[in-house]
Amino acid sequence: ESHKAQFYFKDPKMNGYAVNSNWLISSKISENEDALGVAWATFQGSGMSLELIESRNSIGKDGSVSEILNVMAKQSESGPSKNYFKIYIPKGSEVLKVSGFSQKEKTPEFDYFSKGFSADPRIGQYVSASDKSWNADIFEESGLTVVGGWIGAKSQERKKISLEYNLPFKLSRKGDYLIYKMKVFRPPQSEDAPFRFNLLPEDGVEIISLDPNGFVSENLGEYQGALNSDINLSASLMAD
């Protein structure tokens, strides 16, 4: 109940139980659809709240997509906290840069093999190494790639987590048109988290539409709203 364990489920029934218990983000997305989710668990203190999620997406003529994500959070006035954050992105995304996570605590050395323990190869299939300077864990969960890390914050302190990554697929094409879709999951907090989305086409790409209620001007697209529920963004672009 306190969420103080990290599980890797291969059994779909166990994975379904974790989703139904609100332990995981359920990734009901279609093929070649972008996805974004932010979740966290507080282990000490009263925890943090999100102030802004900002996603900047660059679209290439070949349908490739590169993204810059910023997640801003603020600690409450009641004192410091220690939190583990998870950033959910499409499975197989190429993570280029991560910043903002607190330094990992050193795990005490222990000779597991001499005590009769053995490595579980199934776990190794789901966890990958990352640049040590990122202080991040990269693994798979619910069919998505997760970038996770610790955030320690003092009373009223603000923190920013930043990611740069490339999507593992190219956008689907209908004639000269590229179709972009993205699902954004509502964060697990009572307050609505502000969300800002920017679509930045490269040379040779023109934005035709951005829905729902997106604003397009001078070939730049923008959407702003409050994440009081999951949202589904879609855009149509023309490529030379």
C-alpha cells in the first residue's frame, strides 16, 4: 500500500492486478502513438506536487520525432521530502539526456552469491543501464519505457526533471500527410497539473491542424490545458 517496492511483472495477471490497484500507469495506446505519463511515490515527508509538464516535439520530413520534456514540481511547506519519480514514454525510445534527479544513495555491499542467492535473468531483460551522471533507472513497465529517479526537496523548494529522447518509430503517412498522435496520462494528484505542448516542424514540414483546441501560427503548434483527465492529442502535417 505504501508503494515501497519496485516490481517487474512478466505474468499478465499480476501486471493487471498492479494496474487495477493504481500501482502502474495503464498504457492503452495504439501502435505508432506517442505517450507521456508522470507518476511518483513519496517515501519521506509530505511529498511534492506538479506545477507544469512541458513537452516540445520536433517533427522531421521522414516522420521522425525528437522530444524535450520538462517536469516542474514543488515541495509543500510542511517540510522536506524524498520521492521516486517515473517518467513514462513509448517503449524503445532512445533516451539521449536526463537531468534533475538527485544523486543515488550507495547500496551497502553484500556478497549475495556466497549467501546462496542467484541472479534472475528475467529482470535483466527489463532493466537497462544509463549514463551514471543521470542518476536514473531505465526500465520497461506496462508496455512503456520508464525513466525513474529520486528527488529530494526542502520545504517549498522547486525541482525540474528534463529528458531528451527520440521516439522509436516514424509517424504514419497518408500520401503527403504525416499523422501524429499522443496520449498524455493524468498525474496522480488531486490538483490539476498544467500541461503545455509545442509542435515544432523542421524545414519541409507544415502543420495543418492540432486537436483538440490547439493553436497553429506561423507553422508552430501549441496546446495548453489542465490535466484533469487523460488527453489525446492529434496533429496532421504535410511533408514535402
